Amino acid sequence: MTKLHSTIAQLGKFRALSLQSPPPSDRGQLSDMEDFGSNPGALRARYYIPTDLGASDQDRHAPLVVVLHGCTQNADAYDHGSGWSQLADELGFALLFPEQRRANNPNRCFNWFAPGDSARDAGEPLSIRQMIAAMVAAHPIDEARIYVTGLSAGGAMTSIMLATYPELFAGGAIIAGLPYGAAASVPEAFARMRGEGYPDDKSLGTLIRSASDHAGPWPTISVWQGDADQTVHASNADRIIAQWQAVHGSDASDVETRIVDGSRQRLWRDPDGRVAVEAYEVIGMGHGTPLAVSGPRACGVASPYMLDAGISSTRHIAAFWRLAEEGTAMPVEVDAGLEIDPIARGPDPIPFPLRNDASQSRQASGRVNVGAIIEQALRRAGIMR
């Protein structure tokens, strides 16, 4: 049985969260995309194109970065906090921001846990795929350099996009998210967020291989996680890493470890020597996107779930994808026992609001159905439809 008391304790937070608006954005740089396809997931499409994109022969075919916001956020707020459009202006690439609607999820979470929104050519993943096709048709996009990243529920949806459309992406970055195939119901979603109930790591890799008929090559993966995250347990990052190691054929024990801007970075290579998976553990950070909001490499603005951790995930992810030069790193041995001063913890965040079909509160046997009780409580709080 799942830890019911932990779940019930979270429900009280949902009601207040569902009444909040996303943090205001004073950038307002994103444009609306209309008529990009059948849009079965009923998402909104926002995008940003630097003024000089494709102006020269050198960048005639520019990269495209797809950015998926977290719960309670919208596209403008996430762009303002993360600094992606700032970096797009600096480096010359296009941005696509799929945006959740309150009609789909009252807290604007992508529905990563719903079977109809986690499969290829269905629901929200197909809507995002259609947006990408529209961007490629309308702008000078290099189809070999399309990337996707997301936070929290957006990170979980990033896992889904990478697994269901691996041929589309050169790389992905998952921030405080969950592996592909993590959950298919409300109770499972809560359990996985706590790091509970996962199959073995080999089975996680099989989930990706069965999500499409793609045979490789596979996208490179960057995983980001705060070790003080009380919303998505840090062990979820290990499950994402193991899932993609299994796909890439990386040896889990053959790891390179460095300290980058005060955070621990680990690297795993594929059999050809390419870095296939990297992971950042941000010491002392809670649930959110890590930022560096001051200094020469400042990027983004601190706000709820956008945390000043002294390291810009936006810049480092762009460097991993070779959109920018990589920052300075200090190599250390894996077992060096290096102690890092904790980074100030950000605001304690709220778990994903979830949606599922109605069910009875008791099974035929008369025993209490814990999952149904949770679902009913979510509906009473105005979080589930």
C-alpha cells in the first residue's frame, strides 16, 4: 500500500495552488502559433524567433529548442525565469514553448501520467510533434538539431517525447522529472514521485525501446536534480539515468565525475566514446530549475520553482548540446570524498496535480480502494476534472 498519509498531506496544498496564477512575466516576447495541426492534446503553442535567425549563411539552418514548463507555470513565466530567450538572442536558435491549458489540467501540468497523453501519435505528445513540424515548415530550422527540455511535469513530458519520438531529437534535458513509463494512474504517479514501485533498471530501458520502432541512434540525455527535492524524490534521477544507460549501452560503473559550478556532474559514454548521458546533482537545492542569476554567466530570474543555485542549467544544457561553449569544470575522483557547501534551498514546492477517471471508493470485496479515495479528494479540491 502506498504511503496514504503522505499523499493526503499533499492534498491540502493543491487547493491553494489551483487558485494561483503563474508568476508574472515582463518579457512578453513569445508569439502565438495558430493552426499547427489537429492538436489532439488541446495545447497552446508559443514560440520565439530571434530577429536575425537565418540572416547569414552560417546560421541559415538554426537549432530548435522545445521547452516544457512545470505545474502552475505558463510559457512566458518559464521563459522569463529560465532565460531561454535571452540565450536564443545570444546564440541564434529558435524556441518552441508548448503550453498547457487549465481546461486540460487546472494547475497547468502536462498529463504525463495519463495513458492517452503518454504514447506516440496520441494526445499531448502528438500535439507537440505537430508544433515542431509547423516550426520546421515556417522557419529555417536544422532538423538534425532539435532538442527538448522541461521541468517537473514538463520534465516527465520531456521523457515521453524522447521515448516516443527519438528520431526527432538530437538531445534532451530532464529537470526534476521522471522516467518514461513511470506511471499510468494517479496512485502510481504519487508513488513514483516518492521513488517507490519502479521495475528493475533493465525493464525501464525496455520501455523506451518499445515506445516506437526506432532502432537508433538515440538522443543524448542531460539529467538535473536537486538533492533536497521534496516533491520529486532524487532517486527518480537515478532511474532516468539507468533507463537511458540501458538504451545507449553505457556501463553504469564507468563514470567520470567532476565538480561544475559547485554541483556534481557525472558523465557516461556509449560504446563509441560519445558522452551519451550526463547528470547534475545540485547540492541543497529543492524542486525547481537551477539558475545563476548574477555574475558574468547570469541567465534568468529567480521566482517560484526557478531557483538561484549558482549554476545555470540553461547555459550548461546549451553547452551539452553544443549550442554554446562549455563552462569551466574542476575534475575530481569519484571517491574523493569532496565536501561541497550546501546551496541555499529554494522554496519547498508542491507535487503535480493529477487527473484520472472516476472510480468507486470501495472494491467489490468491501475493502477500501486507496486510489479512489485519493482521486475523490483531488476532485473535491477542484484539481481533477
